[in-house]
Amino acid sequence: MQANLKFARPLAVALGLFALSGTAYAADVVSEEPPAPAPIAELPVASWAGPYAGLNVGYGFSGHTKEKD
């Protein structure tokens, strides 16, 4: 009977330590969070507060003549 307890007790202790070691590894698990959404770039407000020089030249042509009814 003593021979059976000689191996049973260390085996039970080893199995108990092995069973409890799983929770120690579970504490080190890192859950990755999704990346933060990219910030929305604010568009600059159009400003007409500067000097402006423009030229508008145009000419209209067509092969049709204006006829009265």
C-alpha cells in the first residue's frame, strides 16, 4: 500500500499544478482592439477675400440666319 502512495501523491500534486497553470497563461492573453477610425479632414472654407482679375471674351457664330415668320 505504501508503494502506491509513493507515486500517487506526487502525481496528484503535479496534475493539480498543471491544471492551475492554465489560468496563469490565460491572464497573458491580449485582445487586439480595432484601430481607431481615421480623423475626418475638414475642408477649408472658400474665401473670395483676395484680389481677382479676370477677362471674359466670347463670340457666337452659327450657319443659321434669323428669319421672321
